[in-house]
Amino acid sequence: MERHEAGGKQEALRKPFRWHILVFLLPAATVYTLVMIYPLAETLRLSLFREVDNSPIFVGLANFADLFFDSRWSDQFWNALWNNIYFFIVNMLVQNPIGIALAALLSIPRLRGRSFYRTAIFLPTLLSFVIVGFGWKLILSPLWGVAPTLLDFVGLKFLFAPWLGKEAYALTTVALVSVWQFIGLPMILIYAALLSIPEELMEAAECDGVTGFAQFWKIKLPLILPTIGIISILTFVGNFNAFDLIYTMQGALAGPNFSTDLLGTLLYRTFFGHQLQLGDPHMGATVATMMFLIILSGVALYLFVIQRRITRYQM
Amino acid sequence: MDKKTCKVGTRFTAGITATAFGAAFALSAVSASAEDVTLTIESWRNDDLEIWNSKIIPAFEAQNPGIKILFAPTAPAEYNAALNTKLQAGTAGDLITCRPFDASLQLFEKGHLASVNDVAGMENFSPVAKSGWSTDDAATTFCVPMASVIHGFIYNKDAFKEVGVEAPTTEAEFFAALDKIKEEGSYIPMSMGTADQWEAATMGYQNIGPNYWKGEEGRLALIAGKQKLTDDAWVEPYRVLAKWKDYLGDGFEAQSYPDSQNLFTLGRAAVYPAGSWEISGFNVQADFELGAFLPPVKTAGDTCYISDHVDIALGMNAKGKNTEAAKTFLSWVASAEFAEIYANSLPGFFPLASHDVKLEDPLAQEFVTWRAKCESTIRSTYQILSRGTPNLENNTWVASANVIKGSDSPEDAAKDLQDGLASWYKPQQ
């Protein structure tokens, strides 16, 4: 009897299909489909074709086989991929520790002029790649740059080299410029995370005798770990999409000797062509698809494996 | 991924905008005078708009009543994409400015450009001049050549006087002069950098190279597969380039193209490996006397060869409505009058027809006299050989920069180029 009544109640409570949800979702879904999903699907489709006698022909995964194994393409592809990984490693190793350190310094309660530092360090992030690229190119120029003069002031002129023109240093130099530009992001995010740690927690720690550096390592760092995770994944996506900085500093041929070639510049040359090289939309789409898959798998790895293992604390 | 979609989007919009503008222009022109035929010229040379409107077009229209010309350029970077869109939509102008080699060849093969074999005046052009806009078998030419650029060395006459050296003619004299300038110490002997890479290939390898591979003879033999890039004639220029390193400025590895130009025009360097397109800029920037000398030959008395590279031409829209008028204009482009106006308005861009043209600019005149003294050729990588993957032109940039920096030996660099070319080019296999 009771059960029947309960069932009847449920029946009465069941609402009609809520059409308005669909209607509200529709504009965003349409726009997103048009500008994101459709081009993405089209790119994936394009990579399975090849132009023969002015008409596209389905070739399955042959373009990918060329990209991985035919030395005409694979040399460039693996070189760009390795450079990209190196670019990412430099970004992670330099940007995050410095970002955390800066955030930790900023969150010292006694610090004067905090908002000035915060703004000054964050400012380059807002600048256009073109300004950053050309600015640094000028600073580092062996002819008119201030870098040799400044090094001379402190007696370190012998350390100066035309870094952007040397195969051994060019990629590291460009990666460090990228770090300089984006250092503000990890700083500001971690700073926000540090500020959200309640004061009582620190007081309790102090009562237990955990102070100074120990306090940072044992209490603050575990608490901001999820933020560092987010920053890492943002850096990963940004780095594997990177193109602008290399293009403005080193040109589309990513010299010297392709030592600064990233997947982005390889894609640009392949898709749009360069000087006498005519653009090849199909091989270009193949490179683009690989970039998509690399970024997708990196993000998936983070979401499903790493993020689940990070312990979150309720604060 | 994002980048790609976004770029395509821009290109598309640019195309549409350009088309819309083109149509608007055409409409207004037609309504202005209904009886006249109006020919629209598609071009990427928006820098030349003033010269076309004030000099070239009035000169033509004065002689050909009934034909009006509208010069409608697009931004250089957007030209190819915008032109393709217009041609496909059938809204392109009657006359089309042609990029050299494969970009235009593709348009001809797709039926967008008409043959100009029967245009009066085509007999004024040499096969080298026509090579940039002919089918591979040279049977059909589809654009009327307009101008070329010549390679050589521009030097600071005051600096040479000060140091006490003469313009060199042989390779030994060339290096002796550079040595002397270096010893004297007040000038950087030569202004070039490898940061942008193309300078090393274009102003280095393609500049001095023709003397070693004997111009057209070597270039055509390479295309036919009878010579290889690893042959002595093709490696020797690299051996010479490898010696340039000692005469370039400090940190030349990171010196870019504008850096090199400034270094020379500021009077800090004595020699500038050049293309003639620098002339008008240098005339304005430099406050010392400029001279030019030929790429030095191996031994005195050798035949000299120059890179007289075809750069710009004018073709006819195959689906255009005013074919007869377009032909009239094209044959005027092939005439001595056009050559004279064009060459004097844009010193450094030399007419390709065999007319005897009087140039007012002394430096440009110096360059153009070389045509009579030396054999002309074009850059070796441009015709046919840069069609495949890996791209020979791109690789030549990289190889030339590596050789000058000393990070690659001339022999290794040549072998890399040859391997790359042989991997797709049948006659070289």
C-alpha cells in the first residue's frame, strides 16, 4: 500500500521533458560545432586523403606512415617533436619553480610594494608574441643589443654569444624567452592558492613548531599541488601549440638548421608552404592531427591518472 | 589545430573582402565610361601603385584610346590566396601579375592563365627570361616577363679608397681585398648574417655559384640529371663560402637581414653581397658613394656568369572577357617604352626584353652593363627542382648557412642536398 502510494507520488512528480534546456544549449552548441568541431573533423578527414592529379584520393593512413617512417618527412617530424618535448621540459623546469618561489615571496605578509611586483612580473604575459619576440631579438642582438653591453658592465662579456644563431643554444634561448613571458601565470595562480590557505592552519603549525621553510614544504606545498597540476597541463597544451614566438624570432624555417623547429612551425610550413615549397593541405592536416592526438593524450593522461592521485584537502 | 582553423578563416575572409573590393572597383569603372574596355590588373605590388597610376597607365592610355587600365593590387602575403579565390569565382581581372615558376605554372595547368606565345613582342625575350613562366618543355609561355633582379656585390667606394683597395675581379683579389680591409680594421670587411638563412643561400651561394657551374650549362645539366650537386662545380662555391666566415662581423650567426642592410648603409661594413633590389633603398640610406662589382671569377679572363633572376611577369586571364585588349596591353609590356618607364621608376628591377634601355641610376646602370659582359642564368633551385619533398630551396638555405657558420663541411652539405633531391627527383636517381 505504502509502496503503491510512493509510486503514485513519483508519477505525479515526473516533469514533462524540459525543452528549454535544449533551446538554451542550442546557440552555444551550434557556434562551437561550427567553429571547433566541424573544422577539427574536417582536418582529421583531410589527413586521410592525398592530392593526385588535382583531385583528392582516399589513402587511409598512408600520410601518417610517411610522416613516421619516410625519411623525407620523418626526419623533420621527429626533430620537431623532440624539440617540442625539450621546449616543454625547459618551460616546466624553469617556469614552475621560479613561479612558485615568486608566489611564495609575494605572499610574505611583511613585503612592501607587493602590488607593484605582482603587476610588473605579470605584465609580459599580456604582451603580444610579436613584441616579446622582436624585443628579445633586439636585446640579444650581437650588433645593437643591450645584452653584450650589460654583460660588459659586470665584466662577463666573454660569456656572450650570438645565442639565437647557434644551434646548440637557440632552442634553450627561445624556451627561456617563453618562460620570461609566461612566468606571471604560475605566479598569479599559485599566489591565489597560497592566499586561500587559512591563517588558522599556519597558526596551528607554528604551535606544533613547524616554521619557515619546513612550513612551506610540509604544509603549503601539498596544499597548492592541485594548482601546480593545472599549471603543468596549461603549459603542456601551450607548448605543444607554440608557433608564434618561434615564427617571430627565428622565421618559419626555424633556424639555425631546424634547431628551433616545433610542431607548430612544421605544420605552418607544410600546410601553407614556404618560399618555393607549395603548401600541402593533406600532409599539413596529418601534422595537425598528430599535434591534436599528442595534446589529447597528454591531457587525458593528466585527467585520468595524475589528477586522481593528487590528494585534495578541504580547507 | 586552433592555429590552422584560424588561419584558414583569415584567408577565407581576406579572399572574400578582396573579391568584393575587386567587384566594386570593376563596377564603378564600367559605369564611368560604358564604351571603353576596362582591363583590371591583379598584382601583389601595392608598393608600385603610385608608379602605375602616374606613369605607366597614362603612357599606355595615351596611345590606346578605348582601353582603360585599372591597377588593383592586393597585399603581397595575401596575393596568392586572394587570386586563387577570384579565379575560381570567375571575378579575377583580365591581367594577372605572375609569380615566377611553380605558383604560376599551377595556374596555367588549371586553365586560369592563357598562352601568350602569339603576343606581339614575345620574340624580344631570351629563353632564360621566359623560363620563369614557361611549361617544363619550354613550348608554351604563359606570362610576359617584366623584370628581373641581378646579383653581385655592392661596396662602399669611400671605404675602398680609404683602405686603398680596388674592386676585385678574381677570387684571389676578392679575398686579398677583404684581408686588407680586415687588417686595416676600421671596417667590417663584409656585411652578411646567417640568422635568416636565405641571405646565405641567395646572396651567397646563388650569387657566386654561376661562375663555378657555368650558369645555364650547369643548371640545365642538373635538371637533366647529368650533373649532381656533389660534383666539383657545385661544391666549389661552398668551399669559397666557407672562407667568408672570417670576414663577417662579430656574432654574424644572429645577424638578420635588416641588420646586414643597416650595418652596410651606416658605413660600418665595406662590402655587401647584394641583389639589385637593394639599390633604391641604399641610395636613400647610405651617405657615401656606392659601387658594384661582379661575382669574382676563379682566374682572370674566365667567362663571367651572373644570376639575372626572373622575378615578375604579366599574364592573361584565360576566362577574361577582353582578350584582344589584354593582348594589346601585353604586347605594349613587351615594348621598349614600357621597359624604359618601368626600369627607371624602380631602379634595381631590370626589364627582361632585349631592348637597349637607358637607366638614369648609375648603380643600376652598372648592374645592367654586366648583361653584355657576362652570361645570364637564374637561381639554380627555382625551376622544377624545388617541387618535391624535401624542398631543395629550403634545404639550400639551411645548408648555405651551415657552411658559412662552419657547422657543416662543404662536401657534407652538398651530399645532404643531393640525397634530398635524389629521394624524389627521377633524373637524379
